[in-house]
Amino acid sequence: MLTACPSPDLQRRRWLAAAPALGLLASPALRAQTRPERPRVTVAVGGLATLYYLPLTLAQQLHYFDDEGLSVDLQDHPGGGPAEQAMVSGHADLVAGAYEHTVILRQRGINCRAFTLLGRAPQAVLGVGGPALPEFRDARQLRGQRIGISAADSATQWFARLVLARAGVRADEVSWVGVGTGAAAAAALQEGRIGAIASVDPVISQLEFRAQIRVIADARSLRSTQQLYGGPMPGGCLYAPQGFIVRYPNTVQALANALVRALKWLQTAGPSDIVRAVPESAMSGDRAIYLSALDKVREAFSPDGLISEAAVTTAHELVARHVPAVAPVRAPAPATTYTNEFAQRAKLRFGA
């Protein structure tokens, strides 16, 4: 017996009903991507050779920015404070820096939003140099000491303030010395120009390997971050002025795409993959220490670029308690300092 063929309308309705389950209807993020409005952008980075910003390096080296139609100039700075100032002064379009910058900038009347999270832990370490404090016992002995940080108004300084405050030491009871995040930072500790250092890898691991530092606070793992901050705490992110995000949404999406793709690649990358992808200059001449440092911070990287509401809350509380107060022009409402819109689309596209 012959079966009647369904009408074209009925066939179409059945196809549409089945399409979501079969993955046949792609979301806008999965369709052909719109070209960026700004094919060339400058990103100010607070220490490009650090592991804190490894996803940026990977996106550049693996040509993920190129695949999105972007030419990205990664502008290196000694710390997050100078990188922020480069954007504010118009010398960079956006910033790779600690999430806290978005909170502080809003207080000062500058609306910026984080749109891709690089790290879900700060990766910061506070350590004491043996020659300066050979019989060190606790953080109270840091009173009167010179503490090395990447730069003023950077995440390393805010981290050190938090650790000192927990020990009852005020920020004005120590001297802050900007030493960057590379070889100069290690040399400052080795030569006794600073008694302690707050920094990130790989320089911290280099000092540990040479037994030149005693770690007293470590936020490289999710567990230690939870203990230190009292909750989840975001690390580095990509943030931009709200005006840039509104005016160039395709460009912002392209940046998020490249970084989320790099974060996904990093989740399964082995040592040989890293060695091939990361420039030798970023490893400070020692692959073994670099790879060992990467093992210590690997879980700190975001798997998908999304920022959690709980982490945002922790960051706002940190700024309120440990960052020097400014006369707020606007209240630092958490929802105004980040968006997951672009990272979510990138996550769907790449299955991160």
C-alpha cells in the first residue's frame, strides 16, 4: 500500500522540531562570523611574559587572532597599573589586567567592563628573601621592610596588602618598590634591594628553585585562593571602556573568540605543545622551571572565559577593604563591571 507523502509545510515543521536536537540550527555565534569593525587593536598588558597572561600569548602564537580577522598589538607594561593608564591616556584600546581595575575605574567615573576571564585565581605569591630576613617567622616582621611589587596600583600590591592586613600590618608600615615581573624583579630580591616580593610565575618559581625565597602566601591554586580571599577570586581578564564595547561589538567578540579558543587549547596541552607554542624568550632561558611553574598554576586558568557572580562579589569586597579609597564618582555596582555575553557566545562556538 502506498503511503501519502507529507505536505511541504508538515515536512518543514518536523524538520524545525528535530533541528535543535540534531544541532542543525546554529546560534548566531555558530554561524559565519561577522568581520571586526576594528581589524587592528592595541592591548596594554601588565607583564606579557608571565603565566598570568599565557592565554594572550597562545592566542597570538597559535594565530587565533589572525583567524578572527584581527591584528593585535600586545603592548607590554611592568604591571597592571601602567597598563590601565595606557588605556586611560589613549595609548591602548583595551587592557589585559586584574579584574579589580574595572571596579576602581568605575569609582573614578570611567566605565569599563571585563568581557573575557583569563584566570579564576590571582596566581600571586608573597615571598620573603632569605638574606634580608634570615630568621623570618611571620608577616608581622615585614614592618619597615621594602616589598617588591610589579608596579603601583597593580594586583600584586593589592594581594600583598591583603596578606599584610591579615597579619595586622598596615600598608603604610612598609615601603613599596616597583620591580616589574621579570629578571629585574628576581635581581632586586637577590641583591637585597627588597626584603620580600609579591609577584607571579615564572619568576616566583625561579626564586623557589634557587632557594632564594620563602613563600608565605600563595594564590596559585583554587583552594588557597578560597582560603586567602574568603571566596572565589578572579584573576586576569580582558577589559575595555564601555564605549568601545558598544561601538565595536564584533571586534570584542573576535577577541573573546580567540581567547576562549586559547583557553580551551590550554586545557589539554602537554609540555611539548607548550614548548612549541611559547617563545623561548618568555621562558627566561629555562624550560624546565617554566613548565614546572605552569603545573602549579594550570588549574587557575579559566576553562571558558566566563566570570562568576561569586568571584565578582569577592573582588568588589577586596577593593572596598584593601585598595586606597578614592572619592567615588559612581557606586561600584558588580553588574556594571563585567559581561559574559561575548565569552558565552565564544564558548558555544568552540565547545569550551
